[in-house]
Amino acid sequence: MPTTAAEARVSTWRRGDCEASDDPARLDLDRVHDWIGGQSYWAAGIPRERLALAVRHSLCLGLYRGG
């Protein structure tokens, strides 16, 4: 039985040139942290390590275009 979201089965959906995926390995955590930690009001200043822990224990979706 998976103990974290990262160990669960990965799903990907495609429509046109867009793709949605729940694969945490595809997330650009540096880019996500730059936005959430620097531009969002609800998690401004969150340490990268805390965000990484949250991602490991969450179902996160990424939306990718063109490739």
C-alpha cells in the first residue's frame, strides 16, 4: 500500500496539445516554490522544504502544454 502520493499510481490525461498529470516527478518544484512562496498570499514565505513535504503527501496536478 502506498504511503505517500508519490508512491501511488500515476495518471495522465491529454486533450489537444495539453496534458494533465498527477506525476509529482514532473513538477518543477523550484518554479512552484517561487510562485507559491513569493507571489501567493496564502503561503508567502513558505520554506521550500515544507512545500516539498506537502507535495510528497498530496495529490498534485500539473498542466503541461506542447510536449
